[in-house]
Amino acid sequence: MPEPDEPEVQHHSYALGWIHESYRGHTLVVHDGAIDGFTAHLGFVPETGQGLIILMNRERAAEALKAIAYSAYDRLLGLEPLDWERRLKETPEPAQDVRDVALDFPIEEVAGSYEHPAYGLLTVRAIGDRLAMQFRDLRLILVYRGGRRFLSLEPILDSAPHISVQFSRPKPGEPLKAVVPLNFDDDGDPVEVFSRVR
């Protein structure tokens, strides 16, 4: 794995789903994860037999999670604490330049209700050459970017990216699908494919 920015963290490697690293000369075995509004950290200090679990009800909180974890490891290892909170400030992503691209298909084709078995219902309606999307309490205006892909005018929340939605070109007899990368990756993921139901 690439070396982290923090000089205290070295020999960063990935082994069977675990990140193995040296933190200030001490071995750590850790794994972080985030999905749908939750962030987690699980780590072990093999030399002391101690473990650390951090659960946060906030998504896109990598810097906060890192500050809390490394502060806790300083204390677990009896090290002089570093001021991780000051060093690792949450840095908002720069706002994307969202400009309309001329539509190359009838926008009404993608309007409708879409459903995912785990995530539930997502609705899309046409407003001129833009789309209004509603998913749970999230309401966004989407602008066309080409290739049947739309991007939200605004980020979904502070320090988060704009959300993209890509609509399929279904074969006869197949439902139209909307790929909505809820983990904020542009490529999406099969669990984030919503099928049109009406």
C-alpha cells in the first residue's frame, strides 16, 4: 500500500483484509470501513493484547476517525500523546464545477420510481432539462453530464461529494436501472442498482 502522510505510520501493508502497519515503532493490525452514514474502526495492538473499536454515526469522517484512533493508540501504548485533532482537520472537498450538458435523449425516459431491495424507493421526475431526485430525506436537483449520467448541483452534505446517477440503456423486456453510488464512488456498485418499478 502507499505510505501514509503521517511520519509515525510506516510499513503500511494489506494482509487478508487487515492493514498491518507500524505506528511509532509499535505494530498495529487495523481495518476501517464506512457505509450509509456509519464509520467504523477495529484495531489490535498485538504486543499488549489490546484492541480498539470505534463506531461513528457519521459518514466521510476519515480524518476524525484517524484522530480518535491514533489518540487512543497513544494512550494504550503509554506514549506521549500527539495532538491528532489539530494535525488532522477535516478538509472539505472542493465543490465540483457542475454545468449542464445538452440532453441527447428524452429526459422523460428516466422519470419514475426505482426500487432496491435493501435501500428502498428512489423517485425521479423531470423538471425541464434537469431531474429532481428524492431518496429517503435526500432531495437533489440533477444536471445532465452526458452518457445518461447526471450529477447533483450541490454536494449532499458539507465535506461530501456531489452524487452521480447513471441510467441504463435497457434491452427489450428489462427494467430501466439507475446506478446510484451511495458509497460516493463514480463507478457504483451492484448493491446500489435501483430498478424502475413504475
